[in-house]
Amino acid sequence: MKPFTRHRRISVSLLTALAVAVTAAFMACGETVVETVVVEREVVVEREVAVPQTVVVERVVEGETVVQTVVVEKEVIVEGETVVQTVVVEKEVIVEGETMVQTVVVEKERVVEVEKPVVQTVVVEREVEAPQRSGGEVTVGTVYVPPPLYLPSAQPSPEYWKVHAWGITETLLRTDRDGAPPNHGTPGTSGLGTSWSVDGNKLTFTVREGAKFSGMGQDWGPLTAHDVVFSFTDAGKEGSRAARAGSFNDASGRGIWGCAAIDDYTFSCDHNPAQLSPEFFYHISNENGLVSISSKNVYDTLGEEQAILTPHGSGPWEVTKQVGNDEMVARAKLDHWRSPPLADSLRIIEIREASQAAAALITGEIDIAQIPNSLVIDTENRSRGRRVQITGGLPQSIYFGGNFWTDQNYQNDDAIPPREGHKPDDDHPWIGTGPDDQNANTVRKALSYALNREVINATILGGLGRAFYTEVGYEPDTPWWQDHWLNEYNPEMAKQMLDDAGYPDGFSMGFWVPPDSPFVNPEVGIAVAGQWRDVGIDVQITSEAYSARRPKLVERTMEIPWIFVNQGSPPFTGAKYNRYNSNPGWNSGIELPYDIMKDWDSRYSGLNAEADAEAIYALNTEIENFLQETAVSFGVVELVKWWVSGPDILKWDAYRHNENAPNSFDRILLDQ
């Protein structure tokens, strides 16, 4: 083929663009991947270009791979020096029938030397290979399907994490994975928030363009900074039921306040850089998800009441049906900004009985379910599935509610009125007047010695957990363990201590065991109650839903012990006294004296998790010694909550979630 030659002079005084675009298109399960290379430059050139073009037609066997290479060489004068730049793009194309291979070579480019330097910008935009989609429907069994609650102020635990973990809504930040669960990730810029910066007391975020709200077949428009500001403000408003609502109206410095949009995709919030909780960015990420983003348009169009009841979000699944205590059904959003779900639809059904969930997995009626430790191995084997761990260990602790021992807030020195739940009388022998009430301390210590932690682990957790003794997590396998923290099972000592405290025949006591919390294994609570009965305590178990009884913790009317996850999970980067705070909002039903909390808080404030690690370890050791002496709370066992996936699930890329929430249903690949 004869080459085509032309000669011309080009004089350019402003920025021009030379775009070398090589497009590689191929089919990956019906999806096209496009790669583009763009080169911009400012230059004055006189060039003679000879472009030989060769077209080669080859017939290849169906399904064979052809490699095509395009080479572009150009000489560029950069401050008097000649640079040859070569762009090579190779692509594999799966073809059927005939394939045309075209090679284009720029043979000669003569550049006239000029004094003005060349400005070049290379921009590469690439869509990586789209993941294979299987189609089909993913069916999940869970102990609780919540009713529609789609404003942050209406979402207590566990409702607030279900909607984002299940992929209906999204959080502002998304963690960059650090290995498979239970490893932590780091809040990064791969979510709705693409960047953030700190300038004095202003925390400024940039919001991703391209995310969209939808739900129940309705398009609710783009997600903008106005929606994020609306959601944060709604979470922190007066009367909000949001978990840790104070983190979003916290002028005392632990959280943020005063959020406002700068433009459609930028907003800022006030904060105190020296006081902002180091966990705040986890709280607004998908690993915790205290607040997911709701649509201001839905609120403005429908009003508050209907906005709460209208399923909507920017996640990869769009709800088509949601009935509380029954089921949720969703369809895949094929145009989701991140990537479409690998399955076509999602169905989440409520199965409260663990044995029923195990049976449904074994028969193939569902694909995923949380299974109690005592049934995990049998269910895994009989279903031909596998265990999946979403979070790390969940140490279970007993908190003796009603021990409110302060009349002053340690952070702002404000006076605190008497707490309704503080009843240090004969009917509540576990409630003391303060840390020096030795009678109440003795009663609580006796209840710790009454527990056979090893038996609970073996029988309830199937040996998949371990005995746990502390609140701060410094167990025998850590370098900070102290032997006197080991309260081994001793029922005779427990009975003697109750006798010494004036209760030789025991007493009656309520005990709250939340049946629906992702943090709690109710069977552990039932076992604890049984062992307390063995030493003479008439235990009355209250199995009230966490969301229903949580207001008692906020209102400080809690007056009975209860079981919950403690603060002892790694990483050990913070001081473990927040459960006993006197600030507005949630605590564990316990408030420690002003002078003690003031001292701990002043010593912890300003410490750096890495640079001051030893100081934090020493402070936590002091905290644990106080808790051991008063026994106002103590550990029982550490459990690992397992999810079992059935044999039809080929792949499930879940991330760690602090609430042990099953997540990333959009990343499930089915065997179809």
C-alpha cells in the first residue's frame, strides 16, 4: 500500500489538544469496557508526517484471541531537548468470524525548536473490566426485618445500620478494605465523600457527583451536599432517635455541628479539632454507619411523616416492597454509580428461630443466615456451605444498671439532677450509693464468681469463643493482663459473699437480655441467668427489643442489670470510660463519680493513639482496676458471630461491619 504524505505548517498560540484515542471494546458478559488515552499539549510545530496505513484481514477460529498493538512515536522539543514519547496500547479482542487488524504508525514528526516550553498533560480514563453478573435472586434470612424508617432521626439501632449495610442507602464515607473481615478498613474516598479537609474549626467535605436517589419505582433526583447536610442535621435534631445523635449537634467538641452547604457538592461542619472523637470518621462510614444519607427532596415533597415511611436511597438496591417483621424485596440498579449488583434481585425474610434458619439453609430455601455458634458447624456441613465472619470478637459484659454515682457533668461541670433509676435500697441490692458502698460491691462480685465462663463457651458458643473477664479487653493473651482480674468460677465463694452482704437466701432481680441486638447472643444471657439462679438469685429475664428499651438508657431510668457487647475489642486505641459518661444521650445505665471521670477525661484528651499508646494502655489498666474493685460491669465470654452461606453462593465480598451486619449483597455471585 502506498503511503499518503502531506506537508503543512501549524502555528498555535493557545492551548490545543492532540487526542490519541485508542478504544478497545470487547464483551464481558454483555458489558463493554472502554479505555481512552488523551494527550494535551501546547506547542508550535512544523511537521512532515508520513502515515503508512496497513490493513490486514485475517480469518481466525471462533473464540480465538487477537492481540492488536498501536504504536505512536512523537518527538517533542522540551526546553531545547528532543524527547521521543511512545504510547503503546495492546488489547485482546475475542472475535467470531473475521477480524480486521489495523496498524497505524507515525513515522516522522519534525519539531521546530522554539523558546516557549511545551506544556503537556496526559489524562488516562479507564473503565476496568466489569465484574461478571450471575443474575438470579439472593435470599437472606435475618432475625428482624424493620419497618420502613428512612430519615436518620427515626432510625434507632438496629434500624440505622440495616438500610445501609443491606445496600439500600449509603454512608458519606466508605472504608478502603484492609483484608477480609474481621480486619478493619480505613475510611477513604471511594464512597459518596471524595475528599475532606480541615481548616481551623471547619471540616469540609466534597460529595461525589453521579449518585442518585430512587425507591419504590420513583426517581428522586441526584444526591448532593444539601442531602448530606439535611441528613446530619436531622440526625442531631432535638428528639432524634438516631444512635449517638449527640455526635451531630455536639458543640462540646466530641462531634460536629452547624453543617451547611457551600455549593451543590461541597459542605462544611464546625468541629473542635482537639476534641473530635477519633472514631468519628468510622461512625459516618459504612463500617459503622450511624447516619446514612436521605433525600431532602423526598422530605420537602412528602413531608416528614411520609418521608420516614417511603423507602429510598442511593445504594445499589432499590426497594420494591418492605413489610416490617416480614420481608424486604429489592431490585438491582444496573446504573449504580459504583457498579451494578451481580444478582438481579434481593429478598430478605424474617426468621427469628435459629433452628428454622438452619433448616432453611440446609434445604436451600435461603442463601444466607446468621447461625448461633452451637449450630454453626453442623449447619455448615449439612448445607455444604461455608462460614463467613463479618466482625471481630464481641465480648459480652454485664452492666449493672441503676448505679448512677454523680451529680455533675465531668465535661462542662453542669449540675445533674437525681437519676430516676438510682435506687440503692433493699429491693435493688446490686445498686450502690457510690464506689465505696462495699455491700453493693460484694453483691456484684458474688455474681461474677457465680459464672462458669468456660462452660458457657463450650455449650453455648460451641467452643468457638473464649472466657472473657475484663471490660477494656486486656485478657491473658495481651501484655497488659493482671492476674488478679481472673475471677474464676467459684459458686461456694459466691454464696458466701451473698451471705456476708446480708442475702443468704438471695433476692429477686430483673435481667434484660436484648433478643434482637447484633451485639448480643441471647443464649449467653439465658445461661448467665441460669447460673445466677444456681446461687439463689431469682432472676426474671426481660426479653424486650433493644430499640424499645434503649430510651431507658437515654433517660437514665435503667435499674436492672443487662447484657451487651463491651469495649474490649481491638484495636486498643482509646480510653475505655465512655460507657459511664454523664453526657446527654446513651450510656450503659451507669455513671461514675465526677472526680474520677474528670481525671480520666483530662488525661486522655489530646493523646495520640500511636504516639501516646503506652499512656493509653496505662490509663485503661487504671480503669479496669476500678471496675474490678466495684464490679459495676464485667466480662463473661467473647463470641464470634458467624453467617453461613449456602452452596449456590460462589462469591461474597463482604466488608467488616462493627454491628456484625451482613453486607455487600450486591457483591454476591450466584451459581446459576
